[in-house]
Amino acid sequence: MINITINSQAVQVPEDSTILQAARMINVQIPTMCHIEKRDPIGACRVCLVEVEGAKILQAACSTPVSEGMVIHTNSKKARMARRFVVELLLSEHDGNCQTCDRGSDCELRTLGEDMGISDLAFEGEKIKPHMDETTPALIRDSAKCIKCRRCVTVCNEVQGVGALYPQDRGFDVFIGPAFCRDLKDVACVQCGQCAAVCPVGAIAEKSSTPAIWDAIENPDICVVVQTAPAIRAALGEEFGYEPGTRVTGKMVAALRRLGFDSVFDTNFTADLTIMEEGTELLTRLKKALVDKEDVALPMFTSCSPGWINFAEFYFPQFLPNISTCKSPQQMFGAVAKSYYAEKIGVDPKNMIVVSVMPCTAKKFEAQRPEMNADGIQDVDYVLTTRELAKMIKEANLDFNSLPDEEMDAPLGLSSGAADIFANTGGVMEAALRTAYEIVTGRELPVENLHVAPITGLDGIKEASLVIEGTVDDWKFLEGVELKVAVSHGLGNTRRMLEYVKANGCPYHFVEVMTCPGGCIGGGGQPRFTDDSVRLKRIAGIYAEDEGKKLRKSHENPDVQKLYQDFLGAPLGEKSHHLLHTHYAPKSQTMSD
């Protein structure tokens, strides 16, 4: 620890701290536009300038290390005027169209200008040549709004390990985008939307389906059903002033009904269904490997996260056979809704629209995949992010805070706590273990409160093992087997894990991969700004939802059991294979297929 002074306040901080980190330790706020936590500072925006006694020039707080006896002034006139000057220059180049930009009060640049009292543009700066990229189902890029902060570059390259975005050209002509001025559809972009989640302005955003959904709701000849992912309930409230992690499940259901959806269902229902299919698939692969001595693709990887599927298709096609053939819960829901539920209510599947509310922009891409249909009917028609749903609620002038708590509709609305935790990194694995272990042994998973502690939390790669003891008759071949599992979140961590497996072989039987840091609770479509403190609060909210339910294991969901009895038959059966399973193929890294 070393001694420094910030704004006349003496403080001890770790010697490897930057000025920005030291200031935040004592709740002194210094504005930033390029900084991302846990990433090396790049000092690109210069918005965090502060005055350090004895220094000849102002220092960038994000990249300047503290030293013993340093005296720092974050709000001296010199520092304030310099920061204001920098923001005025950014505004002069930013073609923001604030009157119509969908970021509105969510724009960090606009908020910063207001906080600094900037009411007039001090400079008439030259604007960059505009280019609108709307070539992908999930994302749009508006180069005119870009302020070159490079946050998107940092998250795409350092966090996700994808490398779809880079600074191009030099000097004033620098612009941010794919190599060789390509559009996103022409490069290996996985559509995760983490770039849109960190962009401080509106230069990258999700492609909206809201107008088409309003049209469908207004059409009396169309049955419009909506499903909501588990991560939404612990994040949507942030758009209406609630603390991150506050569960607003009941109000969310009430809002969706008042928006005009004919039925409000829960993606959690098909998360439970996914566990039945995926767990059975895992046990089947293990039997083939251990009993039949077949050459089976192990470990088996989860298939819930569409950004991960894209990543594997682009960068690690050799692992495609290892990925579970299960569709994601979103796509399973669409298939079940347009078959089982449509038949139940007497609606032609062609006259049913399925809308998803997801924390993820890649779900928009997934819904449009040609593999995601049954009998020529698209599983899911439209996808809304958490942010888009909040905008629809505001557009409809609903007072979200005063809405009553309402329940999901039947029969696709009942779910277990295991389905809730799909939102968290480690949650799919834990849900699968709860069911698989009980099927094999006839007993509950032998861990405290059903949580597998080693795979909780925000470590990038997590491992756990469990010795299977006391198996029932059909599973004697697993007696004494040490089941080894791993969990990865954030594609940069996944890349490191897969490179290790390629070089050294794989010690695991089952691996969960989530595209976004923290899992779905940190998805690219969640309320901004998501850092680890927000992720942890959302994760806690999801675990609380799970722990508050009497029904906590997927295989005990009575409505899922009834679905198998009345319609599907059995996990991995002919009908479930037709509706709920799919396949993937390699993609070129230079031109998406």
C-alpha cells in the first residue's frame, strides 16, 4: 500500500493502482469513455484527464499509475476545462442526431455533455463519411455516430477473442470496423453484441424487430405468443429504476399482456425440456463410450448459446461433433409452440407468430438460421432484447412500477429453479447435474442447497468433478466413474480452453460454454452498463429465484412430463429428435455462409 492524496483526502491504495482505480476506491468519480474494467488502459478518449502536482501536463487517470506521495486534483479548474474541451471536440465530430437516436438518455456522451454544462457546440468539426451497415440479422453499425473510443475493439478482441472490429486508416480518417472496410456479414462476427453493450453512443446497436411485432399484435388473424428468457427477470427492472438483480417477473408478465400478446410463456419451460434432452444425450454418449467402446465425440459441449455456436463454426469446426444436437431453449420453445400448443388451441402454425425476449443479440441471428425450422415453419419469428422490451413498454405508456404481479400462462409457463439458473454462467451445467445425477443414482445431487460451488462465480474457466456412487440398475456402468466437467464464459476464455484441449487432449466429459461474460445475465442485449458488480447482483437475483421455488429439478416439472406423455414420447425419441434437435456446419472466417 502507498499513500496518496486525492482532492485533499489522504488515502492508502495498492501500489499497482491507477489514478482512476484509486479514485473509485473512495467513490471519487472521474468520467471515462474508453475504459473497460480489467482491461489494459489505452487512454484513447482523454476524457479522464486530472491534475497531478509536479507534473508538467495533465494526466490520463485510466493509464497513469499512482506513486508514493502523489497529490491529485480531479476537479481543479484546469482539469475540468480540459475535460470539457475534449468532450466538445468529440461532440464536434459526432453526427449524433440526438433528436431521433434511440440511445436518448442512455447515451454516455450526451449525459457527459449535460453534466459538464455544455449547451452549445463550440466547434464545427468535419464529420466522418457516414456508412450504415445493416447486413446482419442482429446488429447495425452507424459510422457517423462513432467517437473512436475503441471500447468495441477492446471487447471484441480482448474479451471475446473474435477480432471482427479494428481501427482502420490513420489520423482523422481513422474509423472502426471490420478489416478491408467490409460489412459485418462478410467477416467472422459471432453477433454476440458485446460491442453494442459497451458502445457509449449509438454507433453499434441491435437491429430492432419492434415495428414488425407491433404489426403482428394488431393483426386479428395472427396469434402472437411471447417467451421470456430467465435472465430478463433479473435485469429488466434496471430500465425502470430498480437495483440490478431485482426480480420483476410478475410485472414483466403483466406488461407483456398489456402490450397485447395473446399468450405469455416462459423460455424456462423449454430450459427444463433442454435438460431432459441434453442430459439424456450426455448419458447416451457416455454409455456408448464406456460400454459399447464406440468412438464417441466427448466431451459434449452445451448448445444453448448461439454466439458460441457461431464461434465454433468459424474458429473450431473440429469440435462441432462434440456440440450437443439440442436446439437452444429459445428454438425448442418455438418448435413446441407451433406444434404441440398450436394443435392444443386449434391454430394453424402458419398463423402463429412466436416472439422471444432475450438478453442476447445473437438470438436474433439464431432465429433466422435455416436449421431452425420444423416442417418448413420457422421456429421463432422475432427476437427482442431486454432493452427493446423496455422501449416497447415505455412506448405503450405503461407505468411499469405500478403493474401487478401476474403469472405465466399454461401449459408452457411452469418451470423449475434449475431452468432459472440457465441465466448464470455455470447454471446449465448445474441444472444438468441435478437431473443426470438423480436419474443415475436415484438420489439428489450431494452438494449443499443443490449448488455446485466450484462452477459458480465469475472465474473465466471453472472445473468440477463428481464421483458417481450407488447407481441404479440401468446405470451400473457409471458406478465409480469420476464425472469431470468444465464451464467457460466469455469467448476469449473459451478460445484458451479449446486451444489447450487441442494441444493436450481433453480431461472433461461435459463442458458448458456461454458466449458473454457472466453468462446470459451479461448478454449483449441487457441494460447498460454491465460490469462485474452488476453481473454479480443479477446472478444473486437468479439464484434467489431458484432457491425460492419448491420445484428445483427439471425432470420433476409436471408440464414437461405431460408434454412427453401426450406428444413427444421420450427424450431423444423420433418426434423430439425431429422438433428439438439440429446440426451445424463449418463457416469460412472471411465470408459468412
